[in-house]
Amino acid sequence: MEEEQNEQKISLPETIFLMSYIIPSDIIGIILVCFGLDDFFILDILTFPVTQLYFRMRRVKANYDLIASCLELIPYVGALPIKTVGVGITIWMANHPKSLPSKIVTTTAAKIPTAKKV
């Protein structure tokens, strides 16, 4: 357990602090859409640079956060809590680099039959 905590790039307090910034912005976006209003990318402008800068400073690949930020730009799709999910996945993948995607690649590659030379 202690070894796993030492390997983590983003600690639990940092995760709580970052999520306490992202979750309210997604909630505000949902509330605005429920009243038929739009934020005109204001929430995206407030969250995208903060998360990208933070992940770059921590030397974490922020591909999932970048994808979530791009999906947030699509009208009405951006009302979903995509940014929260993207940041959560980015933090999870930074702290558990040998999890799901690497397992999928190794098991899929193992199942591919090799070509026989004739």
C-alpha cells in the first residue's frame, strides 16, 4: 500500500483540490443548460488552461483531459460532466500507469496469431 502511494504522481489532497475546482464548474454548466442558457465557452476558458498547466507542471500526459476539453466545446454535449470525467481519468492513469489500456494492448497482442512463413 505504501509503495503504491509513493508511485503516485498526483496525491489525494491534490486530487481533491483539483476536483473541487472542476466539479462546481460542471455543475454550473448543467444548471445553465437546465434554464436554457449558455455559458459561451466561459467555463471552458476558466478550466482548460488550469488543468492543462497543472498536468504539464506535474509531467503527466493529459491526453484524456485534452479530449474532454475538446468535447466540452460541442454545443449541448458540453453540458454533460465531461470535464470532470476527463480529469478523473487523467489522474487515474497518472497514478496507475499499468492499468486497463496497457492490459488491453498486451492481451490483444498475445491473441493475434503470427504469420507462418511458407
